Amino acid sequence: MVPFDPEEFHDEALKPNGIDTIFGVPDSSLSGLLSYLAANKSAPQHIVMANEGGAVALAAGYHLATRKVAMCYMQNSGLANALNPLQSLAAKEVFGIPMLLMIGWRGKPGIKDEPQHALIGPRLLDNLRANDIPFEEIPDSIPQSREAIGRLISRSLAKNTPVALIVPPGAFTPYTNMKEAVMATHVDANRAVTHVEAESWLTSNFDLQLSRELVVRRVLAHMAEADVSVSSLGGTSRELYMVRKEKGEPLSSNFFCLGAMGHSFAVANGIRLRPSSGKVFCIDGDGSFIMHLGNNAVLADISQPDLVHVVVFNGVHSSTGSQPLTISRDAFLAAANGLSYQRKFFVDNIEGLDRALSLLDSRNTLIVALANDSASASLPRPSETASELKKLFMGHFT
């Protein structure tokens, strides 16, 4: 095939199919196109993530709030990183969330490549079939590529499933305007970063009055009608579900992130891409927070407005039997304090939590709430299907 000009491919194959929001992790097979995106498309419409699963979670949140399809790019070896949210969040058997994957095909049979691709490369198509992800290999011309992408997106929307465009090495010419172009990607290693220290209102090391359930209740009490929330999997979502049902409140303002371990903040960031008068709250657990800390670091630095990340630190994996986290409280707080949220609060009682929630403004904010590990032994599970919960949540934005 004759390599495509990256700008022409973007303007004549992606853009006409409605692809204007793109996330991913770079791959050399896609180098020319990705260099074009880096130089010409700014965050948050183009975000280079630390992990492919985070890109999938962003695309999922974006679709939930906008009903639009985002593109996620990755190398085929990075598909393994993306499989958890693809299988447990986006799959048609779970929430059913459309998105377009662009996968660079290293180790394609018949093309000599590096040894690390010897197993992954020949099995790419079988892996996609095993995960029920429809795919096409990129055609030989831009008009044909536009048609192929259109077919894939139509299938993605009709079947509520991720789809994939497979791209072997050599598909794109190098992008030559990198030096002349102002790098539009938001995260710039050369820019000065103003570090904001957390406001720490910690009162006790041992007598923790907050529980995860109490944190959930206080966050819900401070949410306005236009606000929405994303709750991480396990006890956090089950407690939020319990409180909403107990109060007879609708479920439509919360997305219960029942899968995608460690990716709830990325889902919340994807939702935040829709212009809204309300805030997006992410109610997260400590294990979830550190599972993909690199993605959280990237997203904190993007600094989307009106985004509040509430992390409950109780030091254990509650929903699996309260196994302890292998990180101390002080180390956890130090890691959190090093991230570039515009505001950070560390609290360990109701007064501190309420104060932090009452001080929220448009700046993106992290609240770490130190809590005890108490939890109800009989938390309810949603009686609604994942598809029904998705429909309720998406109805909030109509």
C-alpha cells in the first residue's frame, strides 16, 4: 500500500465519520498520524494516556455523556492493557459502549519484526474474535478507508460494541511539521508546574469516625441537581445504590462503574468532556486509585474544570475480604499530594469532609478521606441490568 499523508487521512477519513475526540498510547505503526495529532489537536480532545485501558475508559465516559464515538489508538501489545475495560465495561454483554479502536499491528505474519511481537502479532485477529470485537484492516486508499471506518462505526452504534481498525507498519508517511508546529498537547514537559500543596485537616491517627458509607452520604448531600457522579466498582457503588434506593432518589445522576478496575476517574473525565452546568464527582476507593495511578496523574494535569475526585482511604480491599493495601497511609498521601490537581484536601472527619465539599469551585479537586474499614455485611447489588443503568444515566443528559 502507498502510505497515507497523516493530515489527509485525518481530514478525509476520520473527520467525515465524526471522529473528533481521540485518546490513546502511541505506537510506531501509527507514528505519522499520532505526530500530526500531537501537533494539531489539543487536550482534552486528544489525550495521550499512560495506559491503554485509561483511553478506553475515557472513550466510554465520552459516549455516555455525548452519545458520540471516540477513537482509541494503541499497539497490539497494548490491547492486553485495554482488555479489562473492554471486557467488563464496554462489551455489549455489559454496558455496551461504542468506540473505535485503532490498533497498530506489530508482528504481522509475513513482516519481520522484533522478538517481543512473535506471539502477540500472529494472534491479534484471533484475540479480537475471541472478544467479539468486529474489525477491518486498513484499506489501500483514503476513500476506501473512509468507507471502512464508516462501516465500523455504524456497526459499533448498531450493536453497542467496540470495533477495531487494524493498521500494519508503513501505513502513514512521517509528519514533517513537528518543529514548526506549536505542540498543542496539553501536557508539556518544558512548562513550569506550580505545585499546590494539599490542605491537610487530619486530626487523629487511630479514631477514624468516617466510614466509606458516610463519605458517600456526605458527597450525595452536597451534590446539586445538575451534578453527576461516577462510583468505582465494589462496595462504593453498592453503598451509593443503597443510599439512593433508601431515599427514593433516581439513579440517573450516577454511573455505577461495575467493571473497569481502577478506571473510574478516567470514565469521569470522559463524561466531563460534555459541556454542562454541573460538576462531575468521582467516588473512588484507595485500591482503585493506585491501580492506574499513571492515568490519574495525566488526567489531574489536564485540569478539566468542575471535576471532583473523592478517594476513600480505608487501607483495605473491602469487597474481596478486607485484605490490606501494601502501601502505608503516609506513602499514599505523599503520592496523592504529588499529583497536580488544582486543589487537594486531606480529611479524616465529617467536619473536614463537609468543609472541603462546601469550598468546591470550578477548579479540579482531589479529596482524600481517611476512613475506617467498617461496612455493611449485606450491601445490595443493583437489581437493574447494566444496560438499564446505562440507559438511565444517559437519559440524564437529554
